[in-house]
Amino acid sequence: MSEITFTEGKIDVKINDADYQQPLVGNKLAFLLLKKGIIDNNTINKAIFLKQKYSQEGKKRKNLAQILVQDLNYDHDLIFTEVATFYAFRKVDIDVDKLSENFLEGLKYLLNSYDQEIKMMLLQAKILPLMIDIDNKNKLILGAIDPTDKEIPRIVQRINADRYEITYLPSFCYEKLIEILIPPENEYLKNLEKIEDEYQIPIESNEGSIDEGLLQIEINKSALINLFEGALIEGVRRGASDIHFLPESSTDTLINFRVDGKLLLWHRQQNTIPEAIIAVVKDRARGLDRFERESGQDGFVQREIDGHIIRFRVSIIPIAGSEIRNKFESIVIRILDDRKVIKDLGALGFSGYALSSFKKAITNPQGLVILTGPTGCGKSTTLQAALHQVINPSVNVITVEDPIEYIIKGARQVKLGHKLNFEHALRYILRHDPDIVLVGEMRDKETADIAIKLANTGHLTFSTLHTNDAPSAISRLFKMGIEPFLLANAINIIVAQRLIRKLCECKRRSDKYDEKILKRLGLQPTEWIDIDLYEPVGCEKCLGSGFKGRMAVHETIYITKEIAQIILDAGDKIDEGSVRKAAKKDGSLTLREAGLERVKHGVTSIEEVLTSTMDD
């Protein structure tokens, strides 16, 4: 059977001479299926009976394959793979999960180029226009889950394709593509649009407290449940990391999505009291008290969205309102989508010296691996990927996190609470025979002491710190009171990390160099003349920002004998300059240098590196 393989928007065709045999008729297909053991004589008799019955009743005629699948419940792809071979239809072999965004956008453009009537005809027949073969007189390649469907010629006639080819597209590939190309409607938002919220009711009693009865009326009338559920769905579909509910006035609430590190306004809910929206969120989440408005709260939500279980972490804090009587609260909902967990270090942005030294550090049987950087720089994501590299059935992996964001298969994850703090949890796990330990954060001397102790007693230990760069992480631990000899012997590697936005495919080459920016970066303009620089443009795909997605850049300090000696020789403070100098000799880049490497490869803009990294 000939095959079609898609790679990065190109079509590769493999053709065998046997594929050009004349279509066989009569019972030869049945004989083939019988010979291969796919069907038996009893099934053939049933199929013949049904075919005759349909003919007698004047119903739409069905061929053998259609009867086997639609009436006798045989697996569609099992039968039609044989049909495609038999009738010499080329099979489209697509790994949908590995298709490039560019190719998917091409598919979407081709499908949407037809008017609504033709588009519906294609979808009802489960046919997709896959590509136009420019090298073959603009021949249209169509993929059908049933290439024998007699309706196909009529549909193609409506398309006005002078040259076309019908190929066999397995049903599971078709369903996956449809899920991407035509995402399901957000029914909650659809229902919300039917309702006009034109009421403003007083919710304050004479004493200035909230009237709970009137508040419930507002909730019921304004269909805010639809708004909340719709926001969760849209946040997931748009690839947001967080959803923000922010009261702006006594009648307005802003709902923002954080996409690629930037907050974008998604919806402004007007003519609705913020307290009602907040109450809905609390009621729909677990672990939250609707009537508590004076302190912070943490809760969680779990929903099935587009066939996947998605978890949400809800954080609520009281904030000042526009008037004294307002009891406003800010809500931030973190989207925890396990599909976004990255296991490949290269996909995180590791490359060159950073990649090789990090792999070396995490494959040591013991020692401390430290990730450092500000909040939101992706430290937890990197640690997750590192753990996936070292987890196997022969080791006992324990994590201590607050909170637990992603479930790690093969690890025992300890959840902290008011009865179990970091220090107590770490003391307990020492008695739990661990091989590998993840300490969410070394917050103080007590947790740092235990992490160092774990690393020095035969355990591979992962943890994080909040510092600006890699050398200052050593200074921070030293200032906490950790002895230099313990630091020198315990630490394997320190990795400082930042996230930079990647340019969208709509990027364009910059015709001019901003010498002021280059000089601010410490660069000589003459050295960059032959390097193509790109700048953001903005399109529908990137919501006009010019950027789509983020990647990490790293400053890596692997603790060599030379660096260990610098730490041991520390007097009153760690010589950070000497540490960085020694690391650079080994191949380490600063965060800004790592960012500029991405600029050279056309991944990001030079302005993005300038704003995302500090001076070296």
C-alpha cells in the first residue's frame, strides 16, 4: 500500500507498483478479509443479508466495508485499512501530535477557504482538504475516513477542483485534527451571551455589611456560574497560565488571562457587583469559605475540558475597594494542565554547556542541584523535567512542595499544611529511605541545613532559591549560616533561569540596527552587521503581540574543584566574581549572553533580551 507522510508541511509519497492494480469487484474484498481472519463466513452471510434488505427497502446502498463498520460494529480503521490497500487508495500517515503549528494553520486556512455550505458537506462526510500539490498542477489532496463513499464525487464537484486525489485518512487521525481545527464551542459563554445583566442591586445593609440574601439573588439572576466556568475553559484553550479576577469598581470586574507572561484583558463584567462574582468562585471551588472576606484563602478546582482532566489552584486575598464599604477580594487561578509538563531538557531551552553540565549534575548519585531565579521564571517546570530524567523503579523519589502543582508519576509527593511544615516534613523523609529528594524551596537556615545534610549523606537533592544569578546563590546560603566546607562538598550545580518570549512566525527581519540598544548590551555594532535580527509584527495567532510561547535561558555554574576551592577560601563573604570567572572558563554563559545566543538564532528579539535580563 502506498503511503503519504507529512513532515513540517511537506508531503512525501511512497508508491509501490502493486498500488496501481485495477479495482476488484464482487466478493473479492470479502474473500481477502476472510483469508486474513478479519471476518468469518457467518459475518459474510450477515452482510449479504443486510445488503439485500437495504436494497429491498429502497434505503441508501452500502458496500461491504460500510456494512461491517456501521451495522456489524467492526473497528473502522481495521476494515478501511484493508479497503485502502485493496482499492489502491494511498494512506495518509499523520502523527498529529508532531505536526508543526505552521502546517496546522495551513490546514485550517484551506478548510475555512470554502463557504459554510461546502464546509459542512466536507465535515458531514468526514473529509478534510489536506493540501494543494503545487508540483502536480495544483492537485487537491483530500483525506477521507471512507474513500469509497459515493458522495465524494458530488462534493468534489462543488469544490470545483480540476485535479484531485482521494486518500484514506484513519478515523483517529481525523478526529484529532478536527479537535484542533474546529475546537468545540464554549457552551457556558454561549449561554451567557443570551443573558443581559442590567441590574444593580444594593447589597449593603445600614450597618455596611453585605446582605447575603440579596447577594444570592444577584448570583442567580446574573448567570455568573456560566461566566466562571466559561473563563476556565477559555483559559485552558488559549494556553493561559493564570486567570485573574480583579474588581475595578462597585459594578465592574476585570478578567485577565496571563499568556506568555503578559496579562491580557479577556472580559470586563459590567453591571454586576464584584462580591457576587467572588462568591461564585468560592462556591464552585473546594476548600474556600464564601463568608470569609478578611483573610487569604487557598482552594482548588478540577474540571474535564476537551477530554482532559485539568486542575486549577485558586488563591484569594482581600484588597482595598474604591469605597470603604466595599469588601473586595482579588482572585488568581493557576491552570495546572499536565499536558504542558515538559520532560525534554532541550525543549526547556537547555543547550551547549548548560545542557551537558546539567545532565552530568542530575545523574550524580548524590549532591545538591539548585535552581535560582525570581517567582514565575519556570524553576518548578525545570525541576519537574529533571526529575523525569532520573525517576525509575529502582529509586525512591520524595518531593516536599507547597503547593503540589503537578502529579509526578513514580514519586511520593508530600503536601504541606498547617500540621506539617517544611522543617518537619524534611525531618520525616530522612527516615523514609529516600534516594532522590526535591525540596520545593530553601526558605531559611533550617530547611537549607536539612537539604545540605541530605546532599552530603548520599542523596541526590533538588531545590530552589530566590536570587538574581547563579553566583549569588552561593552567597545567599553562606549568609544563611551554611559553612563553606559544607557548600563546597554538597553542591553539584547552580542554574539561574529566566523566561524570554519567542517571536511568533509572523516575525520580520529588522532592516536597521539600534546602536543605542547594542551599546547598552555591551555589544559592538560592527560585530552584528552580518547577523540577521528579527522583530515582532503581530497577527491573529499571537493576539497581536508578535510573540508566541516562551523559553528559558540559563546561567550555569557546575562546581568544579577550582570553584569548590574558591568557596572554601571564603572569608567574610563569597567572591562571586571569581566564581563567575572560573565558570566562564568552563563554558558558562551569563543570562544575558544566553539570551543573545537566542537572538542570533532568530528565536527572540534583542529588545526582549534587554528587558528580561540584567546587566552582567
